[in-house]
Amino acid sequence: MKTHVSTTLNGDAVEFLCTPSETLLHVLRNEIGLTGTKEGCGSGDCGACSVMLDGALVCSCLVLGVEAEGSQIETVEGIAHQDKLHVIQEKFLEHAALQCGICTPGLIVSTKALLEENPQPTEEEARYYLAGNLCRCTGYDKIIKAVMDAADVMRQGA
Amino acid sequence: MAALTYHAPDSIDAAIALLADASSPPKVMSGGTDLIIQMQRPKAPDTFVVDVKKIPGMREAEWSDDGLTLGPAMSCSEFTKRGDIKSVFPGLVEAAYLIGSTQVQGRASLGGNLCNASPAADTIPALMANHAICVIQGPGGTRHVPVEAFVTGVGKNCLEKGELLAALILPKPTPGTSDAYLRFIPRTEMDIAVAGAAVSLTLDHKGVCQRARVAIGAVAPTAILVPEAEEILVGQPISDDVLERLAKAASDAASPITDRRGTVEFRRQVVGVLTKRAALIAAERAGDQS
Amino acid sequence: MSEAREYQHIGQRTIRPDGFDKVTGKANYGADLSLPGMIWGAILRSPHAHAKITALDVSQAEAHPDVFAVATYQDFPSVNAEALAAGTARKDLVDTAANVLADTKVLYHGHAIAAVAARTEAAAQAALDLITVAYDVMEPVLTIDAAIKDGAPVLHDDMMTQGLAEPASVASNIAARMELKKGDVAVGFADADVIVERAYETPTVHQGYIEPHATTVRFDDNGPSMIWCPTQGHFDVRARVAQLLNMELGQIKVVASEIGGGFGGKTTVYLEPVALILSKKSGRPVKMTMSREDVFRASGPASASQSTVKIGAKSDGTITAMQASLHYEAGAFKGSPMGPGCMTIFTPYDVENMYVEGFDVVVNKPKAAAYRAPGAPQAEFAAEMAVNELASKLGMDPIDLRLKNAAKEGTQTIYGPKLKTVGLEACLLAAQSSPHYQSALKDNAGRGLAAGFWFNIGGQSSVMIHLNPDGTGSIIEGSPDIGGSRASMQMMAAEVLGVAPATLNPIVADTEHVAYNQTTGGSRTTFATGMAVIEAAEDIIEQLKARAAELWNVTPEQVDYQNGIALNLSSDDHLSLAEICAKAEKTGGQITGRANINARGAGPSFAVHLCDIEVDPETGKTDVLRYTAIQDAGKAIHPSYVEGQFQGGAVQGIGWALNEEYVYSADGVMENAGFLDYRIPLASDLPEIETIIVEVPNSFHPFGVRGVGETGIVPPLAAVGTAVSEAIGLPVTSLPCSPPKLLKMIMEQG
């Protein structure tokens, strides 16, 4: 028996049906059709499924779809403004902070959460905050450079 | 994934009624970071989930004259941002901060970590070192259980059918008291503790130890108190010699296993090292408190 | 074209053309495609590491109302034992088929046995319980020693060791033996003043791509069937599926989705043939995904290895002999990268006397797959550790020792060819003068360095470039983009044609829309597909000149083309590419350039890495303090993506050396089949990865390109191993350098 859920997703009112055992990740990808949030492990160990839930950075594979009732969810699809990229997204491209790109949506969401909480992180703080986002391609070097550069630009009010 | 029925009651009484009458094995859901993984295991039984996050008070932390009353479903992320709690219980806060990644922190809770009762849970040694008390509510009323009696085995706690953990009480420490928690993991984040040590110390203004409580984790089926810690520490300044003896006592108290995260020898050795290092940090902090 | 020159676009750090979609979540990866009417497939996997299948009954599953179709090994008609005996099937495809769905035996825990397709994922999983399998459980073989000892349980009754002097008469677990030699090591060792001899071992590790395997397929009786999957080689997927399902190549279209990492692990098939069978039988599109656990249990890891290395040198540092014996775990079926391991191990050295012997050994673990420079990290770890120990014994700086014996142009390799121009010496010198090497070392820390080599390949690439009437265009290529190669294709085409890169849109086409392209692997893409792009662009230039000639009423020889402009040499007239395109209709139709090549002349890439590691003496915990990766790229088309390859390979190697390993129970069950306990490096585990791009051009490529993707994973194992050895004052011989291992060594030392 499916549950009817009403939620706010990237600012839009959205309704969906899901069984109670379906995770929010599964709902986003399969019921709602937003495949930008990725499944890398399904157990909260890789961060590829990162979304914002009521202002907290979470792994959507560890949230039940039914918990979205009455909540505010932000996914990678909600970060750019139509065709205008967020500074974080621009910096990821500028610094070549992605190779295959599968971890990138999770990292974009997590970086935005980081910089909202801590607009001036040290490199160490950034690395520890983002430790839950695994990347196998880049060795993280250019990712951190992009994050630090985005932080600088965002602090200058760009 | 197992089939679920899901309820999110808005009062403790409603939660208790649901748990007491549950058709399939009931599970209280807090952050869900352990529960959802368990429910996805092959052959996991159908589960009756009672989500307690909407119950008033379950996600709040408030001070009273007795100390801190902590809602067990408060996320680690919210908990660790509380500077007022960190200044009194820095070790407990750092234990909570070490659970998983930032994403897990956004959901995981101290209550969930405690009730899940993993031998390697980070908060349990720190709760024990700080004399935490569990407030349990159920069909039979309310009872208080010291945290060291709450966990009864690997993944097992003392909750009876229909009961839930309604609050944790952290008694206000005497002046000159502080705590610390350290754990060993092979990487810098994310890993389950291979060994953990929590120390709470009270020092007088001369730096002599008045009270001590040491708990170690991931080196036995449950977190355990190190019985000789008081004997070794009380009445002494925190010297290198005292710390070495404390390390040995911790190693001796441990009964670790070998698994994919560490060997018996490694855990036994490292828990001693962590205990003495945590004691030193707790002592420095306690010195700042008196 | 290989002298140093100024480029308009080559060497710039452009924004990759596929980048917008990747940072917004629009890019579609393997699990992102759903089709109308789609159903879900699930796989039944073996609970035993080694067993005979004595009965398999799928009838109950087939009869269930939710189940649309069931697949077993019987659905591969053309690759069974009869076909093999008749010579109509290749042995390696028989192995692939039996790996994809087990034949008469299950050979590792997690080995796929059968599959069902049902309306939902949950229904498919539930339906697996309706399949009954009876097993005759056998003892598993889980290590090389266990596999090769007398009386070991044998995985394949027909496995007769290849490559022996006397043919094998009894089946064993050694699939093959190989030997390579140069000169006479006996003479070399007799001449030596100092000898180092050690045994080393490396664990089974996984490529660790963050995207699990996934596919969506639609079988079609009336036209090509469609397979959508993340793969490094969609043409290879097509070929394998065609063979397994007895179809013609033209009956299958494979669309390469965006790919979330491969590193060699996505160069085979797991789900695709199974999904296609289910789709054929059910008449519906089918989607299948692997869980992360499945990826660890049932997709190909990199081979574990055991090696012994012996090196002799004179006291002045001249190496006189190098010898090795290498054993590799192939997993359940033959085919470890033992061969490349033997070929690469000593190639950084110009030494007269070498002897290498290698063994490919099967064990009850998943069938090994390629992982970045397959075979080389394991072998060169052993060699480089031994060379560093030799340097220590000789009292020589490890860079000086390598400089003295460095492979260079003209060096005779042990595997046959002589090296052409290579950049090892340049890398060694760059290492020596690097800020890292010049810096002081922290207390409690050790410093290690190591060299690395990988051949790189060329091979077949096919490219078309279509120009539009306004001069914009598409570059149609067929190399799945695993690291940003579309940017480089765009830049190379733009450089040749003299236009802005953004006017040319690079597309990785499916197998119907472009001719055959070899798998993206072997560090071939920028080299070989780049070469095809350049040739296709040059083909366009010839056509542009001819069109301009017609417009000017001159001969094509009177037309020159530079920087995007055609010049009439007999007057002052000029026309831009766009202007010529605007008149294409009048001069014979639209303009397409093409090149279908088999690229030769791939240049090998050498690297040298430096690493500083601190070890906590009370806990064995390691901390990477500083890391520098230096590698010869020939010519860096897009420096950011070249640096990215260096850094990615370095960090994978650091993980391999410090914390990654498959942990098995005595029953052959992997105990750490997830990212929690299979510990790949995190952002917080690492410092900045400094990079130095060395450019010793490869004269066989128009821009001097050498492949760079793979070499970078080779040096870190010994750079880390040596740094740890230096830090703790004890020789590390076994990877990973996990804290329990290190603490044990430290405590035993006292």
C-alpha cells in the first residue's frame, strides 16, 4: 500500500506515492524522475546521494521517502538558476574539479552546505566537512581548490 | 528491503501505544542511519517503524539545576553546534561529532547511537564517563537506568516491549571537571571505531585528581568502565607514570576480538594509548575549568 | 610537428564541453535511463565460494505471475562447452559467459547463477527466492599458496598450465607460466658487489569506481536491439553480447552513457548480456543495476600478487642483474595481467641482464579485471622497493641510482622493442630539483620515491567532423569519455582548423553512428582518437581548399590554409572556414572530414613520485604529509586534465598502499564489501597532490602526445612503501601498510 506524500522540492510543491520502505533517493530518481542525485553505495558511505533536507545536509539513501512529508528538499537540480550556474558550479568547471562527474552532484550540494555554514573554511575544515563525499577520479586536489576559490568569491559578494 | 509500516506520532503516549501494540517487530526510528541499513539486509523481517522525531522535546536539549536533559533524537549536527553543551561536555560533543560523515551527522542522534548498541558506538563510552542516565517511558510508566546498564549486549538494550528512550540526563559536573573522547580509525573520518576511550576527570586547583571515570569502546561486546581507573588516578597529579599505569589498566580491561577492522593485539594496545591520551586532554580541560 | 611551438588552443585550460550537464545533474549515467514499459532484472548469486551446481530449477520463478522471464547459462547457445570443442567459440568468451552466468560450477561467493525480470525491483528480488539450486560444496582456494600446493582443489578440470617447457598432464590452478629474459643474470649476479633479494605481496583491491554497473536494454526483433550502459568500450560490449547471444553486430546498438569511473573495470560485461536475454524473452525493456555490495563481490578486482625480486649492483651503483618471479591471482578464471607485469617490472632500467618469470593462478575470488596499468603496480612495487633498498645499501641517493641506470632512447626492453625517446631521465631530474625533494623532512616521517612505466597503446579510432553552413560543427567520435577527453578532442580539432573550440561540439556516438573504436583504455584516447581527430580535420582542410579553389577558379595547389583562413596564393583573396561553409551547397554539398585509423607509435610514459609519510609509533597510524607526482605527458593538450590523471592515479595508489584490501573469511566470503570497510582515501586523508608535467614529445603524434592515464598508479605503491619503511625503520614488504600491520612490526622490533 503506497503512501501519498506532499513535499517541497527545489522550491516547487511536489506530490508522489511511495511504499514506506522506499528511500528518498529511490523516490527522487524513480518516482519523481530527478536522476541528478546518484546512488554510489546505498548505505551512506559515499555521499553521491547528498541532498539538503530541512536545511541539513543528509544522504538521501538514509532517509525514507515518507519522511519528506511537509519537508523542504534541495537537490543538485535546484542549485543553478535556469541556465545561470552557481559560483560553486562555475568553480568546479574552472578548476577541472571533476573527471567522470559521478560524485559531482553530491559534492556541489555538500559544498553549498559547507559554505552556508562556514563561509571561510580553512583547507583542513573543507576536507573534513567533505570527507563523506568519495571521489575516485581526482584525488580531491582540484575539488578543494575549487571549493576554496568559490568561498573567496562568495565572500566577496559575487 | 523489508516491508515497512511507518508511523510518526506526535506524543510519547501515542508512540508507546504504537510500540506496545505493534504487529511486526517494532523499531523506534530516530535519524535512521543504522535502522535503514539494517532494514535493507537480505531476509530482514517486516518492520513496524515508529518515527519519534515529531514528538516535542525529543530533539531539544535543555539545562536545569540538575544538569542537561537531552532529547534522544536530536541530530548530532544540532547537538555539536551547541557551544553551551560543548563547554561543559567537550568529550561527549567530540564523540557525537565523530559519528560518520557530515551527511550522517545531519541525521544520526545520540539516542539512536545508544539504542543501536554497537560495541563500537562512539557516544556510549562518553555517556558512561559522564554518568548519563536514561529516562525510559513505557506502558508501565517511567524508569531511570544508568547508561552503563542500558546496553546489555551486542546490539541489545534493556528496553522492554512498548518502551522507548524518552530522554538522557547528563548530571551537572562538579567544578574542575571535564572530559575527552578519542577513537582510533585507520583513515581520518568515516570509519567505525577500532578502539575508543572516554575519560572524565575532576581536578582540584593543584591539579590533583579528585574523581575519575574511564570507559572504553570497541574492545568488548559493550562499552565498559575501566574499574581501576579511579584507584590509579584519584589523589594523584596526572603524571606520565600515572598515565602509563592507566593505559595498562585500560588494555587489561579490554576483551577485544579480531575482525576486518583490527586484531586483538592491536585493539588491546591502542585502547591503552587512547586512554592515556584522552586522560591528558581531559586533564588539560579540567584544569581550565577549576 | 614535434618541435616546441606556440599553440592557439593546445595547452589552454578550457572549460570542458560536457561540464555544464555534469555540474547540474543533467548528464545521464548508466542507471539514469528508464523506458516505457520497463521491467527490472535481478540476479541470484552463489552463497558458496566453490561448488558444483548439481541442480538448478527455475520453474517456480517462471510460473510466478510477477515474473516476466528467467535467464540461465543455457541462454548462451553459442559459447558452451560443445561450441568450444567444435572450435566455434573462443575460450575467453566461454569464460566470460560462465562468469556472467555460472555454467556447471560456482567459482566465487557472489558468482551469478540465474536472473529474473519482474515488474518492480522488489518483485524481482523476491522472485529469486523461488529459484532452487543444489550444490556439491567444495573447499575454496583463497591464496596463491593454497592454489598451487599439491592436492589443492582444482577450479577447472581442463586447466593445463600453458607455457611450460614440458606440457602439463594434470589439471592445476596455474593457468599459465611466462618467462622473459635478456642477457644472463647468472653472469650479472656474479659481477655484483651488492645484492638485494626480497619477497613482496600486494592485496586484492578494487578499482573503486563510484558508479556501480547498470544497464537498460531493449531487445528488438525488427531492428537493432539497444543496450545503454556505462562502459569504457561500447564496441567491445557489442562484440561480446553478439557472440554470447549469437547475434550479428548490426543487430545490436550500444549507447555509451556517461560513465562514473571505470579505471579498467568497465571493459567487460556483467549485466548487459543477461538483461538482453531477459528483454528478449519478456518482450519488455529491462533495467538492471548492481548494488555496491555486488560490485565488490562480483565484479573484477585487481589481482593480488606475490613476488620475489633480486637485484645485483656494483658498488658504484651500476646495476648488473635484475630478476623476478611474479605470481598473480586471476580470480575464478584465467587472465590476470601477469604478462604486462612481467614486461613492465624492470623497464625503467637499462640493465643488460634480466630474467622474469610469471604465473597466472586461479583462486575462488571474482574474475580479475583491468585496473589502470594492469599488472604494473604489483610488479613495479616490488622492483622499486628493492631498488630503494639497494640505494640504501650502497649509500646512494635513490634518484642518483636511478639516473645512473635509467632507461632511455635505444634501451633494449626485456619484452622486445627498443625504447624510442622517453622522459624518465627528465622526470628524475625534475624530481631532484622539485620543491618537495628540496624540503626538510618532518620528525617521525619518512620519504620515499619510486619510478613507474607503462607502455600505452594506439589502436583503432574512427572520427567524422561535420561542418554546418555557418561554420560550426560536430566532432563525432567513439571513445567513451572517462576523464574529460571530449575537451581535448575539441581543442585538437580547433587547433588544426584554426577556429574557436566552442564552435565544434564533440560527441561520443553510439555503435551505429560511428565506425569501430577500440576501448577507452591503455591510455590511448588523447593519442589515438586525437590522431584521428587531427586527420579528420586535415581531411576537412583539403576539402576547404578544394572548395575555395573552385570559388576562385584556381587549382587547389594555389590555395593555402592557415589559422582558419584559406588564402588564394595568386591574389589577395581569402575566405574563412565559415565563409566557405556558407557556400558549400554551391560547391558540391556539405563538408565532412573523416579518419578511420589504426594508430601506431604510442609513446610510453614514465613517472617519478615523491611521498612523505609520518607514522604514529604508538598506533601505526599513517599520515601522508606531502606528495608530488611527476610524469612525462609528451604534450599536455589540456594541462588540468593531465594533472587530474596524475593526481587520480597517485591517490588510487596511495589507497592501494595504505588501507585498501579485500578481507576474506575462511569460507571465501568477502567481509568488507562496502565503502565503509573497503577504505578508499578521503579528502581529509590527503594533502595537496603536487604535480609536475614533463614534456618529452612523442614524435609519432602530431602534437607530441603520450598517454598519461595509467602510469600514475604505478609509482605510489613503492613511494608510500618506502616512506613508511623509512618512518618506522623497518622494511615494508606487504601491502597495505595498515596500522595493525605496522604496529605489530614496530612492537616486535621492541
